[in-house]
Amino acid sequence: MDGRKREDIKPGLRVNIVLKQDQRSGKLTEGVVQSLLTNSSHHPHGIKVRLTNGLVGRVKEILDEE
């Protein structure tokens, strides 16, 4: 599942995000969602989140399926 819909993403989910500096390469970083930073219900490049380790990026994949 991709991370373009805000309703699919909740704190505590394991996700792959792309960091701002990795957008060109597409390198993914795995982590656990701490908070959601995008307010809109949908974003074409992925919902922006802060991970528990403090990194901020846009969700590309949701690893935990409910």
C-alpha cells in the first residue's frame, strides 16, 4: 500500500519514507510513524510524517497492514 492517503497512516505504523535529500535517488528509509505532518487528506507525493527517530519524509510504502 502506498502512502498517499492520510486515512491509511497512523502513529505506530512501520513505513518506508523518502527523505528530502533522497528524493532524486529514491532511497527509502524504514521507521515507525510518530506524527503526521500533512494536513490534507491526500498528497500525490505521499503524506509527510515524522518518525520516532526524528527523521521527516514522505511515506512511499506502508509495511504494516492492518
